Amino acid sequence: MQVRGTDGVAEKSRVAILAYHKIGQPSAAAWDTWFYISEEIFERQLRCIAESGWEVIDTARFRQGLDDPGSLPDRSVLLTFDDGYQSILRCALPHLNAFGFPAVIFVPTGLVGDVSRFDAKTREPMEPICSWDELRELQRGGVSVESHKK
């Protein structure tokens, strides 16, 4: 994003969007896949963000920044999770809360409480998707719940 400083000179404001799918160990049926990252690596990434001067923002602040880029911190980070996997609740949320970081999860509403049938024709294991109660728990934990087209 480009914003103008008080002197009218263009300045750069950076927004990094980090997208995750599955946090933790793959199920026994899984093969080595890029959809998973270990809790250890996830925690190290969050620690790096915390120690490097980047500010994690929530979806409301991100949306405000779309209309008013100057309202965003110079180095903003939006943490996102795709597909609504239960590992976000079990594995990611405790680390997000430890750092006080908000996040957003995009959930295919037609699969809430089911398994990831969209992985059925791939080599990805069919993992459980959060239930409505689990999504409410994520929301109470600072994770914005948004819709994801199946």
C-alpha cells in the first residue's frame, strides 16, 4: 500500500498476510504435505513476528486500512487460516493467545462439523472441520470467523 506522509511524499505501508491451513502433526494417514506446519515452527514464526516490530492486526483493522491505508501500522501482519480445520482450535489458538495475536479463519460453511471432503480427490487426508461450538470458541479466543466458498 502506498500512503502520503504529512509532507505529501509517498511512503510505503506494508501488510503481510500469512496464510495457514493445518497446524500440528499430520494424521497417521497423511503424507508429507505443505498444508501442515508443526506447532514448533508456528510458535517460532509468531515469536519472530513479536520480536521484529511487526504488528498483528485483526480483520476490522485490515478493512479500515483498505479505506484508509494511513491508519495501518507501517509493518502490519494479518494471520489467516483456511478451511476451518480443528487443528486451529487445538494447536494454533493456544499460541495465538500466548502472544495476544488476533487471527481470522475462513470456513466452508457447508462443511462445518464435517470432514474436509474437498480434499477427497487429493492425497490430502480428510481432516475434521470445526463445529459451530468450536468456531464460537475460536471467536471467543480472538479469531474472527469468516465464510469460505467450498
